[in-house]
Amino acid sequence: MSSFDEMDAFEGASLSARAMGARPTPYLDDLNPAQRDAVELLDGPVLMLAGAGTGKTKALTTRIVHLLNTGAARPNEILAVTFTNKAAREMKQRVGRMLGQPAEGMPWLGTFHAICVKLLRRHGELVNLKSNFTILDTDDQLRLLKQLVRAANIDDKRWPARMLAGIIDDWKNRALTPDKVPAADAGAYNHKGVELYAQYQTRLRELNAVDFGDLLLHMVTIFQTHEDVLQQYQRWFRYILVDEYQDTNVAQYMWLRLLAGAHKNICCVGDDDQSIYGWRGAEVGNILRFEKDFPGAHVVRLEQNYRSTPHILAAASNVIRGNQGRLGKELWTEAAEGEKLRLIGHWDGEEEARWIGEEIDAMQGGTRGVRPMNLDEMAILVRASHQMRAFEDRFLTIGLPYRVIGGPRFYERMEIRDAMAYFRLVVSPEDDLAFERIVNTPKRGLGDKAQQTIQMTARANGVSLVEGARLAVEQGAIKGKGGGALRELVEGLARWGRMAGDKDLTHMELAEIVLDESGYTAHWQNEKTPEAPGRLENLKELIKALEGFENLQGFLEHVSLIMDNEQNDGGAKVSIMTLHAAKGLEFPAVFLPGWEDGLFPSQRSMDESGIKGLEEERRLAYVGITRAEEVCTISFAANRRVFGQWQNSMPSRFIDELPEDHVEVLTPPGLYGGSGGGFSAQGIETRAAEANVYNSPGWKRLQARQGQYGMAQPKESRNTVIDMDAVASFTLGERVFHQKFGYGAVIGIEGDKVEVEFEKAGLKKVVARFLNASDDVPF
């Protein structure tokens, strides 16, 4: 039987099933009026606008059960799409429990990719694929792209294949085949992007392979070019349900619109106020224009919240109200009033981490009227992963168990382990494991053969790998580009080791020199991937972590000991994660640190996306607040230490949007020389004194400068705050000396960075404090 005959047979069976009539519907009794409307409006387009904590999963699964129970559809006639396998499993389990039997008979309940794989296996020949095609993982995809980049004689260091992979993925998310890429994107990847994209797709077909982006793209292409196939699936999928619609990209949106184009029985569930994945292709406009795409659509607002207290909901609602691009809804709850949202300011990030650690300890026994909570009930949600370091250090030091959700712990991150391997070699050149890690990181052209040569030379002479590498270069065993890079590394390690004994150089400065001169910092600066900026921020945070120690060796010993002491038992632990990773989760107590302008909202997000970026940041603030069930604490710091320099901070503009009546302020308004966002500060003098904010240098500087500079704005209207302490003290044309690059002349100055034309090393941009003025005659 062909697939189309099979579908027609199912259609006939479904008609007889519907003729059997409906059965009792006791499951409707557990729904509130809005949820019940969303469940019973079966025909036509329905948008279930579900606020945070309003029971949208319950409404969605009940709708599936209602379709089956009333005979409106058979299991195979329902297409239910989720974003994660976890969500799909949960939906199947809920449907099964409500029906009283397993829901495995629903073949079309799954993720976008899982469903499109099944469809493409049936119709792959229409895009020149065999049914047994292979799905490439990220590593295979990169390997294939590197081959194409190499064949095109493109410098992979300047134009990495990973960058091309991101560009192609973006085009596929926008449902663009190579022939449809717009002229505005023609300059991508040094004007070679479209050409290489076409070559990549050709090579995939030759390999009978697809990548993840192809799964949607190919099915959209098939539906657009084969009307008969589309019509059959439009008849088969009588009802379409979509979870998290606000997270759909253009390709997913087009696929859904094509399938729903005939009967329009599509129910999309989502929350425009929780659309926080624009950086990976999600388009909030998809949910905002639902009524335009489907005229006559029913919009059902789920606004009764079952998670949070009235104070928390009021705070979240007031913040999100600042966004223009939203459909609008007002969350409410029947829950008891509970605790007000708490707001506290600190001198710096370390003080913030100390206070939160103490507060978590206190909350385990009950504090300020809050019931005792165990560690599993508490979470710390940060805007950027580098913020985790201060909390991890503090918690490891005081023995507070924690878990990092959505990624490795700070000292286990790849870039941190790489950097610390360099530091270990500075302290102990005999550390062969550290050398093995960094000898070709970043890439130095030292493949397996060269590294085997180093190993054999070291063993033959009974010396360390560093000394073996020096001998291998000296003896000419490793030549060419790789030999030159190895010589530079070995000389660098020797030089950094000597510098470690320089009393005029701090170990923070030495660490920065090591990362700079080794090329490791530049490696991530040149890596054009979404993860690269975060890795650079983590490296800055690592330098900051060194401040509390007398030298590199003391720091390395500290990290080794605390990581070794970490308990991996199954006991209760505080959760630490980014705000993006927290979506869909909830905790009785939530801490939201780092609410400072430039950190949150992220300056990079505003620079790259303007007002659109700011609105997504505000949605992220809304998501953060609505993760809290009973207690929500927002904190900010007056100072952050970045690469050994103090950076002054202003409270996040989102703090100004918190409603005074629902916030308990633990920060004196005078801390920032202003009104503290209009909040009253009565009765908190003692608390302020404990926070030690009045006497901090950062507070005094900010108070003196208050009113001179405004907060940094999105790129449409951005004011730059200048820290005069960070401006280089050199003048154009001045002759200078650098310990590695030698003599040169200053040709440009940007903040504390100086552009120098060196006699031997050429043009370099270096940090001012690593330069010495020279009395020699300018050349």
C-alpha cells in the first residue's frame, strides 16, 4: 500500500470513528473558564496566549484529549509539535494518563525535527535524496565545510568554517535555499558565502546526507513545489497544535502555514512576552501577526497564574509593560499576598556573592517571615555565564552544595581549562599534561606527527615535554610553519616564567600577558560564533578571580583543592543557571543578580539589535521574575572588576520599571546619588550599613559623577560613559617599548588600548600598561 493509499484508509477509518459520537468529558471540570474556551474551540485558528505559570501545558494536552474523546479526530490525524523531546514525552504521558491508556498511538506528536525526518524519509526522492539518508552532526558538518573552504583557497583563520556554518544555519532557519538568498546577504563570508552554500548543498546530496537545518528546509521546498503532496498532508493532519509558538523561526512558521493553509484548524500556544531566543533565529513576529495570518482567529488569553504571588506578578507585569511589540495580557492569581520582591545593591560582585550565600544559608532555617526552604528550592539566574564564577567560588569555599544547569561549572569550561593550563606551565614547566592541552591550542600547525616527535624527543632525553619541544626545534626535527610557532611558544613559556618573578608585575597582569601573547585571547576574538563573546567574558572573569591571591601558584592550588573537595552526592543543591536556561522552570526562591545597565540589559544585545534587542532583554527580565513562586530577590553592584580595572555600574533601567508598592528596598537610594528608582528607604539604614556601601570607592566615584553621564542606550541613541582612569597616558608619535614586541611608535589611542607600529613586529594593538615610554630618538 502506498503512503497516499495508507492516508486515505486512515481517513475512511476516522470518519467511522467520528460517527460513533462523543464520550463523557470529566477532564473539562478541572479547567478555568479561559482554559476551557481554549480546549473547546476545536475548529478554525486559535491562539492560546498563555502567560507564565498559567497552565498552558495542561490546556494543550486537554485539547488533544478532547479532540480524541469527542471523535473529532483519530490519533493519526493530530499533528502536535513541540521544541524539545522532553516536552513531547511529557505531553504523551499526560495525554496517556487522561485517556487511561498509553498515547503511543499518536505518530505525529514530537519535535519539528523528529516529524520532518519521518516526512523526509517518505519523500526524500523529491529533493534528490534516498530514504536512507544520513543526518550529519555538527562535527561532520564542520569537517565538510572546512574541505570546501580549503578548496576555495580561503584563509580558515580569518574566515573560520564555523562562521560559515552559522551563516548557512541562519539562511536555513529563514527557509532560504542558495538561489533565494537576498542580495543584502551577498557580502556574507567575504562575498563567498552564497557560492559555498550552493557547493555545500550539492556535496550533501552527493553524500546522501542532510544537516538539521535541511530537515525543515527540504520539507518546505517539497510542499511548495509539489501541490499533491501538500494537499494529502493537509487532509491527513486535520488538527495542528503547536507549543511555544513564540520560539518558531521562519522555516518552521512557513511549514506550519503550508500545512494549515486549507482547513486552518491550527492552535498555537505561546507567550510573546517570553520570546527570548531571537539570537538563534526565533521570530517573535510570528506570534504577533497570528491574527493577520489567520483572519477570524480566536485569541484566548490565559491570565490566571498558578505559580507566583501577587507581588511577583505585579513586578513582572510592570516591567514587561515597557515593551511596545506585544499583544498584551495581565497576569493575576488567587494566591496569598506573600513577600514583596526584594531589591538590594552591593559594592561589587564579590560582595553580592557573599550576601547571597549568607541569605541562602539563612533561608534554610527561615528568615524575615519566609518559611524554611531547602537548597533544591532555590536558584540563582544570571544574565551571562561569566557571572557564575563569583558564586561558584564562594559556594565552594563555604561548602554550600550547588549545581550548574545548562552547562559545565566555571572551572570546567573549555576556555578556562585552556587558560589555566597556560598558567600551570608558567608556574611549573614540567607539567606535561598542561603542555599536551595547549601545544596546538590555538592552532599552531602542530598535528599528531609533530606532537609525537615532541614526545619521542622528550623521552629520549629524559626531559619534560616543554624541554623536548625546545630540543625538537633546536635539532630541526620540526620545521616549517609549525616549527616556527612551536619555537615562539617555547620562548614565550620561558619568558613568562621569568616574568613571574618580577616584583613590579602583578600576577593578574602576567596572566593577561600570557593569554595575549600566546594568541589565545585573539583566537576567541577572531572566532565568529555565538559562543565566542561569552568565552571572552569568562576569560575576563578568570583574571578577576586571581585578585584574591598572592600569586598564580596560590590560585591554582586553591582551584585544585576546591574542585577536589566538591561533593557529587545526590543531596540538595542550589541551582545556578543563565536566564535563557531557566525558561520553563520554576523555584520557590529565585535570586537575580547583576541587574546593571550594560550587563542586563546586555550592551552587546542593544548594540547589535537596537530597540528590538532591548525589548528581548526586557522579556528576559520578565522570564526571570516569573520563575519565582514565593521569594524573588534582585541585586546589583556599584562596581565590577574587569581585567584588573574597576568598571562603574549603574542600576539596570529595568529596576526603574519595578512598581514601588510591590518592592521591599534593601538599598539606600543615596547609594547612586539619586532617588533609587523612586523607592522609599525607611527602616533600612542598618541593612545598608551591613552591606558596606557608603564607604566604598565605587559609591563615592559614582556619586561624584552622577548626572554627568547617562546610561548606555541602544545603538539608535547611545551615550558613552568614559572612565578617565582607563585612558592611555601616551601621545601620538611617542616612542615606546614592549617586552615582547620591542620598540615602536604610537599611531593610535583608544581608551586604554594603544595602537603601535613596532620596528620588528609590525602593527599591534596593546594594553597601555604593558608599554614603557622610551627616551630614544624617534625613528
